Amino acid sequence: MFLARVIRKSAVAMSPMKQKCKLYSHHAPSKTTIHSTIPLGSLRFCSDSPPKCWNCDYVYKSKIFCSKCKVLQELPQNLNYFEIMGIKKNYNVIDEEIHRKYRELQKMLHPDKFSNKSEKERQISEKLSSLINKAYSTLMHPLKRGLYLLQLKGISIPEGTTSLNPEFLIEIMERNEEIENAIENKDKVLKLTKESKELLNKMSKQVAEAFSKEDIETATKILIKMKYYDTIYNRLKKLKHDLGIIE
């Protein structure tokens, strides 16, 4: 069942819960393995005292809309971006699937749909839309997605360049010098942009392989390098724009 479909149906009538409770917080990462394909609308609140609807005090367990008064509810704080988008927690994702689910969610939860609702409901819809936007932008970007997976494991990329070898830093310096020398050369800029994109794609595949093998140390090392190459690629894209290059 797609996440968006669950939300649509929950506004009318929710079926009894059949999923076992699974919690995973993107605020407080855990190393516990979970099944991230559980639809958002099917997640239960793991508590002896389930929350009540803020509007009518009806006790609910798994609904994004209160089944009694049909008012939009806030999401549990224990969802990661993969769960919010209704996809498996994995580095390898299908862009088209994320984009489709993003459009479904935004269509259902867009603040404009709640313009005639209460102030509280409008605030919730704005908060959910913002959260969905953040989840989408993170999961659609290979580098951000990799860093987020590390975050879920309680790992942060170290600041500075102390963990990088001198050869790599020299390579980065040389690439930046190439860009400086190509500022007025459109063909050279296109060539460097293509090379940078191909290199990022290659590194992304290496990260995917590392995550698939649970080799977090290797994935981290590659992601650190990807941060530098991503900066170079973004610089080249801006240069293309400034030079009026359209492909």
C-alpha cells in the first residue's frame, strides 16, 4: 500500500492495525534494523497511553486523520525520511518512485487544502509539507542521502581535511585550477562538468556497494571525498549558468 494511498483512505476510514510497532527516530538515531516499507498511516504509537486527537480528544493509534472528527494530526516523531516517503531504507533508490510519492503527498497535504480549516490544522499541514520537502531533497541527492544514512547510524562526517591524504587534496587543488583556467572557455567548462558528473556517479556506485556490504567505514571515506567533488560540480554548474551554456 502506497503511503499516499494510506493517507487518502485514512481521511475517510482506517482499517484496524495489523503492523507490528516499529520505531526509528531521525532525531535520535539507532542501530536497530527496521522494515522501512511500513506505510506512514500504518505506524502505531508504542505507548500504553496512545495519543488523543488534539481537536476532539478521541484516542487514536495509527491515523494521520482522526477517525472521529477527520482532523489532520501531527506525525509521530519517530519517523525517518525513508518511512515518510514510504520507501525501503537503502542507499539505492528509484528517483521516479520518490518523485511520484512526493507529488502524491504534497497534493494531499498542501497547506492550500487547509486554508478554510482551523489555525492548528493549517500549522500542521505547513509543518508536514516542510518535512516532506526536506525528506524529498535529501533522498533525491546521492551525497545527502549517503550522509543521512550515516546520520541514522549515529555517524557524522568529520570537519576539516585531517582525514584526507595529501594526494587527494592536491587532486582537488588541480581540479579547481582547471576551472579557473576554463572560465572563458565554454567547451572546456562542458568537458569538466561532464567529467565531474561521471566521477560523482562512479563514487555513488561505490558508496552503494559499501552500504550493501555494511562496510560503513568505506562508505564514510568515499562520502567525504564526494563532498569535495560535489562542491566542484556545483561550481561548474554555476559557471555554466553564468556563461549562458544551455544543453
